[in-house]
Amino acid sequence: MNRLRHHLPLALTALLCIAALLYGPIAQLANYHAFADQSEVFGIAHFADVLSNLGFALVALWGLWRLVPARHSAALVHGWPGYCLFLVGLLLTAFGSSWYHLDPDNARLVWDRVPIALASVGLLAGVWGDCRQRSCALLAGVLAVAAPLSVAWWYWTDLAGADDLRPYLLLQVLPIVLIPLWQWLHGRPRGERLAFAAALALYLVGKCAELLDHQLAALLGPLSGHTLKHLLSSVATAVVVAQLVRRSRTTLQNPRAPLAADTAAVAPSRHSTPHH
């Protein structure tokens, strides 16, 4: 049974890919660009949706400032290539999403979705490195190519008159499915799993708010559902970065302790079959 459960991530990934293929093209909603926020402040259109992207930049800059010096620590060395991609993608999201919301259309949406895809796959690669206790540089590199290609596929199919979001959506779903599964299978520390679970919950609530954009705007006034999604997603990323900062600080204060904790976490699986 233990041997079989470690194949779950690969099996679920394969099932999601097969399901996407069988389901067929997934088109973008026809009214996707019709956001509730129509405010204009200081000449900036859709002011709340634009300004709310500032949180992504602040979290990314904070993360880079605190984590780059600790990138070679035992707590970060394996997952750093992925986490670095995550932070860079997060910083680019602040600019790309702001640019898109100033005048929403499909051409500008490309510059919003590419950074989001990079941040998503970066986080996925980073957690893989932590769980496997091996460098995720190769995985992060492959996913860094796949992320913009997934957006390019959507845009090319849109120009052809039959847009298809499946590759992009798959890269959004995989971190939600695989990260908690990997952490459970590899026995990651409880605090780490709780932090990622909290971040995931905040992100999902934000996605729900996005779907209720106009309804929440009618209820909350200037705070539309999409603006709320930006704010909740920023908090979610801050939770992840805070957990990484705490781990790296602990390592720098006591270099042996986190390494021992991680070794203990993966010890039961050393003699099992390779994980996915």
C-alpha cells in the first residue's frame, strides 16, 4: 500500500491531463473583461483593481529581500530555484495585472496570465524540491518554459477563433492538487503544511470572490469581488513567504536543526519506490 500511494501524484496528474483532453477546449467567458470596478481616481481607470496589485509587489520584494541571502541554507537550498521563480512571477504579476486592468482586453491579458502561470509553477517546483530533498532546478526550468507556452496556446487559439484555456488552467490546478499531496506523502512539518493550507484556502476564497465580482461590488461598494481576489491572493502569498522566511531564519540561527527535521520527515520514505 505504501508503495502504491507514492504513485498518487503521477496518477492524478495523468488523470487531470486525460480529463482535459477528453473534455475538449475550454473557452474564456464572453464577458470576462466586464469588471465591476469602473472607478477612476487621479486619472487611473479601474483604480481599485489596479491599485490592489501593489500587494503582490510588496510580498515579492519582501520575499526576495529576506530569502535571497538564505538561499543556500538547508531550509531553502533544494526548493530555491522554484521559490525564486515564484517570487519573480509574483513581482511581474503586479505589473502585468496592473497593465491589464488599466484597459482590459485579450492582448493585455497575456501580460497578466504569463506572470501568474510562472508564479504558480514556481511554487509547485519549490515544494517538490523541499519534499524530495533534491534540487528542483531542472523542474523549475521546464515549468518556466511550459508556463508562457500555456498562455501562448490560449492566445493563438483565440486569434484562430476558438480559444482554449486547458493548458493554462491545468497549471493552475496542479499546485492546488499536488502541493498538499506531496507534503502529506513526504511527512513535511505540521507548521509548514498548515501554512500552505491556509494560503490555499485564502486563494480559493479569492477565486470565489472573483466569480461574484458584481454581486460583491453591489454589497461592499468600492470593494468589488475582483479587487477582493487580488487582496486575498496577496495575503495568501504573504503566508507562504512568511513560512519560508521563518524556516530560513531558524536555519541561520541553528544550521543543524532544520536539516535534522527535514531528514526525519523524509526518513520513512527512503526505502520506498521513487516519488513523483
